[in-house]
Amino acid sequence: MKLPRLKVKGGTSLWIGGGLVTLAIVVAIAAPLIARTDPVMDANLMNAEIPPGLDFPFGTDAQGRDIYSRIVYGARISLTVGVVSQVLNSLIGVTLGLTAGYWGGWWDDVVTGLTNLMLAIPSLIFALAIMAILGPGLLSLLVALGLTSWSYSCRIARAQVLSLKSQGYVQAARILGYGDLRIMFTQVLPNILGPLIVIATLGMGGAILSEAALSFLGLGIRPPFPSWGSMLSEARDQITTAPWLSVFPGLAIFFTVLGLNLLGDGLRDIFDPQSTTRRA
Amino acid sequence: MLVVLVRRLANIIPTLIAVVALVFLLFSVLPGSFISGMGEDGRTTIDPAVMERMRKEMGLDDPLHVRFAKYIAHTATGDLGISFRTREPVTALIGQRVWPSLKLVFAAMTFAILVGVTLGFLAALRPGSLVDTVSMVFAISGLSLSQFWFGLMLMYLFALKLNWLPSFGYGDGGFSHIVLPAIALGVGPMALLARTTRAAVLDVLNADFVRTARSKGMSERRVVAWHVLRNALVLVVTIVGLQFGSLMGAAVVVEKLFAWPGVGSLLVDSVFQRDMPAVQGCILMIVLFFLAINTLIDLAYVAIDPRIHYSR
């Protein structure tokens, strides 16, 4: 039903982005099938620092581990971080935004204050502080990234409730005796699913980049586990002797995030055909 | 102008207090203090008696609300405490780092604005053309790059392979040392600015007043220079302001990569040494800077667009 528009705008973004994201998901799920070796255990010093070639398509690292296999498994970590952190952010943002807009009053002031506070602290700095407290690891990473960028979805949810509160069908639901929460989540939420999906898609790309940044600083996933960020962090010291160690994990991050960004753009064009202004 | 300034400052103060409180609570309520961290890493063992004395000295045994009150009172007078690690005042520690950080952040933003706005502008003037497509592919790629990876690649190519530029460090503070970190840091905002400028210029090009200007015979060059640029600027300025936040986040990583002696690398080092006064100080400094920039941006609106009065 929306196909004509899809062809006019955002078609290419959607397909290229969707393709890249699908590829990343397939790689992550099928990792044990397509990886050639175990990403952590299969170290062999005889094979240390072999440049990309026929035997090792992406080369090997200082411990002789196959970079290709490590990147394949790294997709699991990156996608987990992206999806889980965005689910958390959306849940927090939507719950706070809906309740603040619907109930108003002091609760609205509190939520608005919190949102402004979140916007005043650069999210990577906030995540870094949380990682500093919780210590490195996947779980802390999910918490740190899942708690620090809900302000966009919160704002959208709040604005939408405010404008829909007086609509006939919402009032009708109230007269029918629906509870507040039921109204918020069954009557209002469906109206903002589109923009929320767009925000979450773009946010996943951001979360993957943050994972890489935090792991690079030594605050994210610790070696030997193959996260793309921790691979880069290890590779940095060998940039002169073994540049391929840095090139391939970086490209993996780039194409995955590019895919998510293109997909987000494409979805935005479908959900919000009027928008010409890109993400601010 | 003055009214805007006062109003903004009045808004900033509660936010700052909230940030101070949040940072304080985060680091004091949650487990893992500096002292307990000293024994944990397994490399150092520490005499319990010494630990006890240090706790007393640093006031870590006071109840939370007492410490909080002390912290707020000290912070309000510009005293950010003494670094656990170097025993220097945190303000002095940060003071040495502010100028290099500012230089890097502004150099990156300058690069982003020059390249981003130019690309976006050229793209918008010929929508659908090759220039447009190339610029936008360039822009979406810039948004998807991990900035430190890009920095690492720049370092490899231009410093290690071609030997054109120094690979890391601050040097004597000259131009050659800042080029690579500034480009690595600026590429994200550059990409976003290219996209925003394109969208903003396209919007303005279709506006009624531009059609009027054209129909009364104004040359295309004047239409673009006089009406379009000026109006697109408002949106561009907004993005610049918002981007300073993520720029300062990313600066932490880029500073660390290029061994740049800024607030960001101080923050990371302090985190690893669990030097909490320094960590808190750095975070406050970064937030303060971000809020200050956004105040300046609000003032810039008034200067650019006479319709904005802030008379609400």
C-alpha cells in the first residue's frame, strides 16, 4: 500500500541498508557454521601475524588467531549490544514519556528535568562513567548504553500523548473505563511506533559505535573475547607491523552501522514521507 | 541580547547542580571506591591500617549527606578537591588540559563546518546530480564511521606510511599535530552538517519568499547568497550546537588515540586509576563547556534571525 512512495524516496537506502543489516544478522546467527576456527581458543603461534591471503582471508593476529573467524563471532556481540541497549532505551523513554505527558503535573516536571539532564551530559561520557563504576564486561556495557540515550524516544512519546490526549478516541477509551496505562499503551503508543522504530534503528548504530569506543578505551568488552572494539584496541599497537588487524574489524563496524543508518533513513521516509529534514 | 543571556544562565544553574549531584551519587553510592580498588587489581597489596588512615584523610567515612554537602559547597567555590593520585588540586590538573582540548574541539568543528556546509550546499543546488549523490554517500559514510578507527587509519596512512604528519602527541602545539586528530574527530559532525545543510537549503529554496525574490528579477546568485544562505544558517547553527556534545564525547577517544593532552585523556586515565575527584572534575568541566556553547548558540540565533526574540 505504501510501495509507490517507497520507490520514490528512500528506496535505495532501504534496500542497501536492509541488505547489510540482514547480512550482519545472518553472520551473527550462523557464526559457528561460517567461522573457520574457534575465535578465542584456536591460537597457534606458528601462524602469528600472517597477512591476508588464501589461507587466512583477513590475516591472523599476534596469537595466530584467524581474524575472519573473530570478526564473524564479533557480530554477535555488536548486534546484542545494539539490540538490547535500544530495547532498554525505548522502554525507558516510552514509559517515561507516555506517563509524563498523560499525567502531567509534578511527574511531568521530573521527567522533563531528567531529560534535560540527560541532554546536558554527552552520552558517551555518561556511559563511560557508568562503565567506570560497574567495571568492564558485556552486562555493564548493556546497562551503560541502555540507560544513557532514551531522551529522544521520551520526547517523542511525551509530545504525542500531549497532542492525542484530547482526541475523541482517547476520550472514548477513558469513558469506556480503560485504565490510564491501558490507554497509553494501546491507544497512544501505536501512533508513535514508526518514529520509535526509526530512532531505535539509528540508535543501534550509535550503540555499536559506542561499544567500539568503550572497548577501545579498555572499558568495554575485554580481550580475548572477539568484540570488534576490543579487536581494534588490541590491534592498535601493531598498526605498523600488522595493519590488517585494524582494517577488518573497523570495516565490519562501518558496514554494519552504515546498514543501520541507511535502514533508519529508509524507514523514516516510509513512516514520515513529509520529512525532508534529517536527524538533528 | 542581555535578557537572553540572563535567562539562559538562570536555566543552566539548576542543570549544573543536578549534574553535580548525579555525578556525586553515581560515584559514591555504587560499589568500588578508590581505596577498595587499590587492593582489587591484584598488583598492589595494601595494609588495612594504611587504608583506614587514607579513608579518614579523604573523608570517605563521613555519612553520604555530609560528604554531599561538603562536595557541593566546595564545588560552588570552584574547588574540585584534591586528586587521589597526584595530590594536586583537580582544578590545576584540569587547568593544564583545557587549552589543548578546546583547540582540538574547535579545530574539529571548523573542519566539520567548512567541509560539511560546503558539501551540503553544493548538493542542494543540484539535487539528483552526481555532486549530490557523491556528497550524500560521503555524508552517510561519515556518520557510520567509528571515529577512532578512522583516526587510526589516518594515522597509518598519513603519518606512518606517507610520513606527512606527526602520528601522535601535542608537539609544540603547532598546526601539524592537530590536523589528524581534528579530521578524525570532525568527520561525524561534518557528515551530519552536510546532510542538514542540504535539507535546510532545499527547504528554503522552495519557500515563498525565494520565489518572490526570483520573480522580481533578482539574480540567482543574489537569491542564494542573500536569502537562502542566511535562512539555512539557523538550522546549521542548531546542529553545530547539538553536535558539540557528541564531539566532546568522541574527543575522549580521539585524544586517547593520538595521545593528546586534553581533558578527555585525563578523564580516561583518572577512570583507570579510580581517581574520583579528577573523574568528577573532568565530567563537570565537559558538561559546563557544553552548556556554555549552547548558551552562545542561543545568542547566535538572535544575531542571525531577527524573528527570534525569546520574549516568551
